[in-house]
Amino acid sequence: MSRPATDRLKVNPPLGIMPVLQFALPSQLSSDPAYQRSIDNSPSQTLIRRIAQHWDWSLCLPLVVSRRPGSSELFVIDGQHRLAAARLRSDIAQLPCVVLDMADKADEAAAFVHLNQQRRALSKLDIFKAAVASGDSESTAIVAALTEAGLSVAPHSNPTAWKPGQVSNIGGIEAAWRQHGATRTRAALVVMARGLEGQVLQYAGTIFPGVAALVVSLTVKRDPLIWMHGDEADMVAEMIGETTQVEWRRLVAVARGNDPALRFGQASAKVIGDAWAELIAALAGDDEDDDDKAAFERAGVTA
């Protein structure tokens, strides 16, 4: 029986001195501009005001700060937005801090770099799953729409381990939900699921924006929830399924290459919209051929 990988993990001795946990007054804390990012810009100021306005102790992680030799002042390595927000309020008397003894500014700067390099930003999928767990109304409604379509949220972003019908293109679904509305997004999810039934949806993020745009154009004067159970919706689903996901992805890439100004969703909408137009033109041609054949037969002419 093989041992778990963690049993074979070789580790290096811990570096540095174990930090001290303490509370500090905002007036005791400073930021060194030599290595800290500037917060004198619009995005940072907006964030600071938002933190200050909606201060939540459950979201206030301890600041990482440095105590330099021979100084009582503490320099913030991580947490300057929280510090600035606290200073905008009159009811935040002290802040929790992890205090490190650093030899000099260079060690602080190195710690700043390491902290930011090791921090992994949350993906759209991570944020969405947390929003669902928190009971967010829009996220919960999207999950219900996915379930209605026979789809589900992928557990992670690695498609090699997905089951058929699992999707991770949460950002695109949320964008459609807000731009096109709930009912048309629900219809688009149903049509895509029907067209790609039984498949691992590795490129659903490429295909879905185009499907959503086509559904919007076809339901301008119709109820999407009725339309999605009709013949035209079946035709759209069949068209989507007749081309492989890899080929749809290639066509979208070609469209963007031909027109660099096209955003990703616009390229998807163009490719799938063009495919639908070609299908309708082909069907119209077939109808004309049938009409010609019938006319020949009525005239006693064999085609």
C-alpha cells in the first residue's frame, strides 16, 4: 500500500522569527512608499471608502506589519487599505496585527513581494460558489436555471475531471443574465445543453455567448420560455451540436483574428449568428427546389 504524498514531502527548516500577535493603534502604523503601492488613485480610494462605509470585523484579517530595530513605529507590509479605511472612521480604536521583527526596509520589501506573489486571486467560479453558499439571490437563481437546463456548476476549473453537463463559464452566464435578462438566459442554457447533451463542456464559455445572442435575436417579439420548447429552438440546438466544440472554438478564434476589434463575446455571436443565417438560407433554397419540382410535376414535366 503506497503512502500518501504528504508522507514523502521534504520540508526546509522554517525561516525567520515567529511573529507576535497584538493590537495596534492606527496612529502607530505607517506605510513606507519605498515599496508600498500608492493608494492615491481612484480604484484604491473607492475601495478604501467601501471598506470604511461597510466595516465588517469578520472581513478584517490581521495586518502584517514590521517593527524595525530601535523604533516603536510599525510599518504596514500588508493591509494599508484597511488601515486607511479605519482612519476614515471614528470608532476603530485599534487593529489586529501580525508583528514581524525585520532588520531593515529591504527585508520588509522582500516580505511584501513574497506575500503578493503567493496570493492567488479568486476565480469567477470560486466567487460564484461562495455567493451561492451565502444565499445570494442572483447566484441562486442562476443555479436553478442551470438545473432546469440539465446543467450544473463544475467543481473546479480543470475540464479533464468534469462530468458531462458541468460548466465553469460563470462569468459569461452572469453577463448574459444581466444584459439579456433571466428568461432569455434560461432559454439559451436550455438550447446549449440540448445541443451538447452528453458532452464534457470544455468550451461552453466560447459557445454560450453566441447562443445567448442568437436566442435574443430570435425572441425579440416572443416569450423565450415558450420559444425554447418549439421547433426553432430545436433547430438551433441541432445546429450547435452538429459542429464540435473544438471547431466552434477555432471559428471564434478565426473571427477575432480577422477583426481584432471584436471582443470574445462579439466574435462568438458573429460565428454562431453567421452559421444560423447560412442554415436558414440553405433551408430556403431547399424549399425553392421543392416548389420548382412541384411546378414541374403539375406541368407534366419530369425533373
